[in-house]
Amino acid sequence: MTDLNPPPLRNDCFALPAGVNWTPVDEALVLLRDRLAPVTAVEEVAIGNALGRILAQDVAALRSNPPQANSAVDGYGFAGAISEGTHVLPLLQGRAAAGVPYAGVVPSGAAIRILTGAALPNGVDTVILEEDVNAQDGQIAFNGPLKQGANARKAGEDVVAGKIVLTLGRVLTPADLALLSAVGVSRVQVRKPLRVAVISTGDELVEPGQPAGVGQIFDANRPMLLAMARRFGAVTIDMGRIADDRAALRAALDSAAEQADVILTSGGASAGDEDHVSALLTEAGAMQEWRIAVKPGRPLALGMWQGAPVFGLPGNPVAAMVCTLVFARPAMALLAGAGWDDPQGFLLPAAFEKRKKPGRREYLRGRIREGRVEAFKSEGSGRISGLSWAEGLIEIQDGARHIQPGDPVRFIPFSSFGL
């Protein structure tokens, strides 16, 4: 089958409206949602290889589930409702079992042994539990009442053939694979995985395990961002650490654009002398610095490099992770073909006090203990240990807020972001 490729994104897809300076979080998210589109090609795969893949088209049932009326229990089948009182019915020879149907017709007033999952024989629409029956000498005896249709499943009562069972953009789960199998679907059209290249920039960075000199730090962002992208279902391309050298960074971006659909960089996204990511995107004529009213984070460099969207993330690991979760993750899902996904949050009582000024949205590192949300002891964006300590983010909206213990706060588990 020939791969179906989407059109490339426009070079100006990240341009902000005229006059915009500081961008509220919600407006930034709307801009990303409205201006991005899937960039991944489509392919057909067997459902055994489809876990975690994104559906490229709706899927309809090829067969009803259940395909025919069947028994929900082990027991005895017959026709019609049973009134109150004691009843005795003749029991036919043979039985109906799952995969081994009874070939004959059950006459009115007679019964047949039937097992769970067995197709109802002709003449049977009701089943009584074997625990409620005495069987002896070719007869069964039981007490009523019993409704017509009891303990029997109707054909198609779950899914009718031709019905859409899963829709375009669905990220396939193990349960989805069970559903597809049950309705006779063996192959599906899916998006190819989004390819994400990750670049760290900065002279101060060294690899963990290597000697670190004065003023040098270990590169924490790249392993984090690569792992996050993999959790989001992407194929990752590690472009390594790039020193503060414009030519070297240009070559790395060229190579990344050849191999990937999206490029994530960390560091060099502001407007300083060594902020080469911003400088190169500006030189390419596709640079937008979104000054977002968010803490931690603020500047987010967005642009295109040879057709590949570039997300220039802050160099601080805490800000890099928060900006990836809040902005890059939903954008990457949209680019991958899964549609825009707002993370699910929960209102829970706070186990902390916090005063917040108006103007910016804030994200604290948090976790749940005994039904209350704890906040990490420090809001310092250099406290990487807080990312490991946390189980999610506490989102505090843009306005002023004085949170006291017991007040409701919105907690977004990392699992809601796909981690």
C-alpha cells in the first residue's frame, strides 16, 4: 500500500497576531491547536502491531458482537416466560456449547442443556441457571417466575455490524485491540509514529559519567526530553549536545530536519549572545518568540527549520519539563494525528499555603497524600529533585490567589499528560 502523506506546515504557522506581547497560556494553546495539523504519513498494520498507534480513519465493525444470540450462563434453554409456581419440562438429548451449536429445533414446552456462550438453538430465547434446576430421568424441574429472554444475550446487543466502533485519532489501547478482534477487524489504517529529534545546547553541558569542570553541569534535559517523547508514543532521535557554536548547531538542525518530523531543543531560546537557536530560526525567517505568561517557562521559541517545527524550550530542566507538558505535548499529539488533548485535572484540597500575584499562570510540582495535594517545598526552577518528587502539576490560574490549607486546587497527574 502506498503511504499517504499530509501537506507540510506553513512557515508562518507560529506567527502571533499583530500587537501581541505577553501571551496568556490559554491563548497560546488555542494558537497551537488552530495552526497545527498532522504531519505523519498513513500506513496499514495488523492489529497485533497496532498497540499505541493512532487511527488514521474511523473503523466500522465487520461483524456484530455477539454475532448471534447466546447464553450468558450454564443452564437449560427453552422458549417464553415462566409463571410463578413449579414447572416440569422434558429435556431433549444433546446440548448446545460454545462453538458447538445444537443443530435441531427445540419444540415449544421442551428444554435443552446449554452452556455459557453457546448460540441459542432454534426455539430457545430464555435460559434458566443450572443451580435453579433439578434434572432427572429426561426432565427438569424448577420454580418460576422467569422473564422471557432471561440469561440470554441478543445478537448485536454490544455492537451491530457496520457501526463505527473507534474513531480517527484514537490512540489504540489493549482494550481497543480486543474490541477490533471481536468485530472481525484484523488490519487498521494508522499514522506512522511521530519522529522527534532532541538537541541540547550549551558550552556548560557535559554527559553524565564524564568529568565535569568548574562551571560545567551534567546534561539533564536531553535524557528527560527523549524519555518524555517516547512516553508520548514518538520515535526519538538523539542529536546529542551541541556547543554554543552557530555552525555546529546549524548542521545539527539540518540533520534533525532530515530525520524527524519535530525538533525539540533546550537552551539558547532567548535573545542573548549565545542563544543560537533563536538566532538561527530568525535567520531562517521562521522565528517566533512567544513570551508566555507562565511560571516556570516564559520564553518559548517556535519556528520552522526546513519544514520541521522547532520547539525551543528553556534550558532550565524544570521549565523545560513544564513547557513540554503544557505546550509541546498537545502540539505533538496534534502533529502525530491524535488530535488536541487537554489533560484531565482534579479539584482536591490543598495541603499548603501560597500567595500568588495576578498576571501569570503558575505550575507547582505536587503530589497527593491522604486525599490532599502537597506542593514541593521550593518553587525554585533549579530544583530538579522536585520533578522526581512530584506526581503531577498544581495549576494555579492567571488571577491573584491566596491558597490556604483545605482550599480546592487543580491537580493534573503526570499520567494525564501521558507520562
